[in-house]
Amino acid sequence: MAYQWNNGAFTNIDVADAASTPLNEIVATTGLPDGLNRLRIRATDDLGRTGVVVNGFVVVSNTSGYANRLVTQFEYRFDGGAFAPVDVADGGIVSLNQILATTGLTDGLHRLQVRTTDDLGRVGPVHDGYLVISNTSSNSPRLVTSMEYRIDGGAFVPFDYPDNGIVNFSEIISTNALAIGLHQVDFRSLDDLGRVGPVHRAFLIVSSPFVGGVEHEIVAAEVFIGADPGVGNGIEIPLPQDGVFDEGNEDFLQVYTDFPVGYYRVGFRTQDEAGRWSQAEYDSLLVGPILVISSAGNDAILNWQFPDGIDQYYVYRSANTAGPFSVIDSTTARTYTDTGIFTLQDKGFYYVTFRDDSISIQQPGGTPVAR
């Protein structure tokens, strides 16, 4: 291993094998000046190849021991100007706004740098910060003469609000045209000196374009199956007889046909008298042959649903869910009564098929019909 100070000559150094060694224990700093010094290190392997140079920096302080030093001077400057010394009370924590002179600084953001000197005459590092200056006379509150907002980075829109009041922004911000979801809202104000205040950012979730707290009438409704075709493109739901959904409960029944057997995702939404559509509400729907089994005395009664055009059904029964199933009867109707079955066995499993056995309908497995 070899190291170099401040671009001088490299100095070879022995490092203990298979160990991690802190540099401050093996690198000589004698003769280095106080302050920041550049340190470069490199290694050579057993084939004589020298590796890449690794750069770093070391702050050297030649103070003997680790005793605390006394700060003898404090100074500051604004915006890269000359440093100005300032007296600081001993042993105390001082608020900068009580000791820094800001007279003559313009309104806005300024760069503030501070540094100290210790009792050995060593100047410490410079600490950077920023200060916002407002030259409003006195500490009295300023009057806000205008407020404005913007949504999702658009243009700012001014709005009026009552004096000395607490304003609910949801009552004065127009959200009807916003898409459902998350939006970014920025607010800012202007005071009676014409100064624009900082932008305050918040987030707004639009869950529905309906204005809260105001009653509305539903003048249209639609339903759609599967993919959303877009607002206004669903299957129209007829209005009640009075022409509007304007009561807490509106009873209606609409039959839709010609859907193949299977599961469907069904969407539903409504429109109010202002032409605004609600967000879609979803449910699921099963279309298919459903076998319903009930009991009456000692009889099991089977009913099923299926499209027209089937001229013969076969009814199968088993004492176990895994079978074997045997044909107990056939019928052209969509109902069958298994007479007196409860006197013969305590549970039974059924399914019904077409004549050609192309499809079957069966009660879910493991759900016996028991008396």
C-alpha cells in the first residue's frame, strides 16, 4: 500500500495481513498544515500491478489532545460579500435573527454564511444557510387581497372568499371537470403590498363529480357488462314512471336476455340533473343453469333453469358426492319430485343432464340435501 499527501510523493506503508486498519493509525500527518488536505492511496498486487488511485480528503488539526477550543470570534456574510464580525454572548445559545443585520437586504431569498475563529487563531469551516427577507414595516399582520389556486400544474385561478372567515376550499374550487382520482392542488396569496406569498401544496382525491351536501335528482342510469364502454354508452335503464329517480328507494325490474352461460362483471352508474355522471359501481352476475333442491315432507323437489329447446332431461342421484350416480328418471319439464327419498336415505346428491349429456348441472359437492 502507498499514500500521498497533497500531490506529493507516494509513501509505501505496511498493512497487517487480513485486517482492517484505520488510516489515522498508519498514515503519518506530521508536518501537515491545519485544515483540509488531499489524501490519495493505491495498492500493488503480487504480480506487480498497481491499482487505481483512490482520492479522499482529511481535515488536520494539530491541537494537542482533544480539549475543547474557545471560540474567540464569530462572523457572517450575505450573498458572498465580506465577512462581518459580531459579538456573541458567552456560554449561550444565540438566535441569528437577534445578531445579524439585515438592513438594506432586498425582499426574497439570501445566502447566509457563518464561520468562527478559535483561541489558536484557526478559522473554522464555513456553514451555509438561506434566509428569507421581508421588509414589511412592523410585525403587524398583512392583509391578503387575493387568493388563487391551480390544479395539476395548470394556470392559477383567482377566487373570492369572505373576509375574516374560515373557508372550506371544497366549496369554492371547481372540481366538476376533474377526473376521478388523485390531483395536486397549489394555493398562494397576495398581500396589500403586492407581494406574492409562497405556494402551499396539497392533494385532492376526487371520488365522484357530485357536489357534496347538495341534493340532486337522478335523471338517467345505465348498466354495462364486462369492459366499460365509456360514460353514456352503456345499456339504458328505464326511468321510473314519474321520470326521475328522486326517492330514497326506487323499485324497478329490467330483464336482459341472450347472455351465454358464465360469470359476468356488471357496472352501474347514474346521471344527475346537471348532466354529471357518477363513478361506476360494480357487481358480479352468474348466468347459467342453476339447480335448486328443496324438501317437502319426505320428498326432495328439484327445479332447474335452462334455455328453451330441450325436449328431455335425465335426473341422476347418488348417496355420496363421488358417486356412483344412477339415472332415476327423465322428464320434459324443468322440475322433478323424488318422492319419499327421505324415508330411504339421510342424504343424497343429484345432477341433471340433456339427452345427449352435453352439459350437466349439479349441486355443489359436499352439500347434501338432508331432512
